[in-house]
Amino acid sequence: MPPWKALEGARVLDLAQPMRRGMPQSPNHPPFRMTLERRHGDLVRPGGGSAANEIIVTGGHVGTHVDALAHVSQDGLLHGGRPAAEVMTHEGFAELGIDAFEPYVGRCVLLDVAAAHGVAALPPGYEVTVDDLERAAAGLEIRPGDAVLVGTGWSRHWPTGPGAPDVDYTGARGGAPGPGVDAARWLAARRPRVVGGETIAFEHVPPGRGHATLPVHRIMLVESGVNIVETMRLDELLDSGAREFLLVLNPLPIAGATGAPVRPLAVLGPPQSLGPPESASSSESSGSSET
């Protein structure tokens, strides 16, 4: 059956947050800015036609994005023991940049930790534990090469525009929920291709600590070669009750960059349309976790 035929009637959920000036982001990265460089009427072509365009300034780790393996080093070494200084110039990274990320189309497992606690969203500063992940994963098999998302419900707090409630989304003051070190090692032991979540940093951020230390990034990117997706919009997916689905993940291939924006898509459909879970696994079609 042609793949487009198999997906007829499937429900597609956009897992990216909208990018706009002033949106929540890590203070460690350049802020997002967009302005119209040319407006309609600035230049009118013969016949009355006109065009508008914009200029966009952004960091690679702003909005929904994928972390490349080159994003974090430990004691000067990147994943696989590569000295960062040997593959890094002012133009970026010759290895392990986001352009080395192979597009992912495969099985994704959602571990809804908030639902396991019977709440819509975990409280600020909550550390996701191994027990939390095991409870959320009950009845699911996580296979090598799968994508794994951790649901905290945090994306329900994303500000929707001017006048929205003032929520400390970054966790700079009150902290943000996310996996601790033990939970990160539990995830890494299952050899996923990629992990992701809703918070600015895929980390347990204690109150008042901000992004001072990021041990989960070290475990995933440096030690395990697992890419991270951050600032995902998962609220609608969490409400759907889906626990496994098809994920489409393809960040912008910016040469040498340590990360890039992405618009992940979750494809949900009736089992007879998408086939049995075994056919959706990416362990054979998407390669290893190293990029």
C-alpha cells in the first residue's frame, strides 16, 4: 500500500510553538526578532504587483528546536571523545552539527508523567524520577531507535500573546519540571534516537537555579549521542490520550550549527491505517542514535 494511502484519515498535530518576538526562551541564547524588511507598496511592479518580505534574527535554540550533538561538551570533548576545538571554527562545526541530523520519521512513545500523577501539569521545579517514567511507560515497549517524549503538561502555560498570564515559563524563578539525572540515565539506557519535552531545557530546573547546570544535556548529547527536542507544544497531544504515534522531525539543516528550529508533526490514526506498532518502529529505517 502506498504510504500516502495508509495515512488517509490520519490526524496530524503540530508540536511546535509559534515563534514571535518576546516569547519565552533561555537567557543564554539570542532573542528572536522578526520585522518586515519590505512592505506591500514599498515597491510596485508594472501591472500593480507588490511583495513583502521579512528579516529574521534568532538563535538556534529558540522556540521549538533540536539540539545537535555539538551543542554541549564535557571537559572539552564532544560525543565520541572528539575534541571540540578540533572541529569548531567561527563558522560552526565540521562534525556533529545540526546539518548531520538525519530526518526522523518513525515511532514515538509519549510518557505522560503529568497524567500518571493525575494532574494537567506538573508543578514548577518538579524532578521527574525513574519511578515516574516507569509508571508512565506501563504497558509500552521502548525500542532502540524510537523517539521518546516526556509529558509534563508545561506547554499549557505557554503565553498566547500580549495580555497573557505572566507565567515563569523558563523556570528562572520557580523552577521547571523535567527529568533528573537518574531519569536521564533510564532514558539513555533504552537507546532512543531522540528525546524531547515541553520545557525550555529538557532538565529538572530547581527553583532559583535557572540553567546554571545542565547534567541531562551532558548525559544525552555527550555521553549517549541522543538528540534533544525542546520547547515542544504537547498539550493537544496529551489531551488526545495517544501513547505511541508516528513522529516527523526534520530541523533546518543549518551547516555547522549547534541547533535549529523544527516543526515536529505527530501523526495519529486508526490502527488499521497506520499498521501495527511494529511497522512504525524506526530502529531499522532511521539508523542509530549517533548523527
